[in-house]
Amino acid sequence: MIALIVNFWVQPGTEEQTKNYVHVMQENTRKEPGCRLYVGQQSHEDPRHFCFYEQYDDQPALDAHRAAPYFDEYVTRGLNTVIERRQAELFTVID
């Protein structure tokens, strides 16, 4: 199993819009075959700092997630337009 942690900071004033994108992505991604966990979070200390914690069965499941039509709509053409800074790292889950 693999995990992806994506930290991102959004432009001032786009926090509510970002939360809407996060809700839509959670709703859709959690239904994907191969998705074990998909959680969006917002920092208590910095409301412009968000994080996705994602777990997938394997790399093909993550690749399928990234190829989904809603990923293009809500991440590529949505979230990416309000993100100022992004940091992503892929992990192997230790059983």
C-alpha cells in the first residue's frame, strides 16, 4: 500500500473555495477502486494551509485517481488555480 501526503497553501481569500474543492474530491475519490483513505484537512494555525492524506492499494490505483475526469476539473483546473505553494511526498505504508 502507498500513501501520498500533499501539503498546499492557497491564496488569501480562497479558503472557502478550497474547502468546496476538497469536499468534492473526497466524495469522488473515496468511491474509487483501490482508494483506501482520502482525507482533506485544514490547519488550525494557518487557515490557508491545507493537506490531503491519501492511501491507495498501489501505484496503478493512484494513477487511475489522477486520470479521473473530476481530478482534471477540481484539481488541475480548480485547486491548482488558487494554490500558492505545494509539497507532495509519496510513502510506502509499513504494515
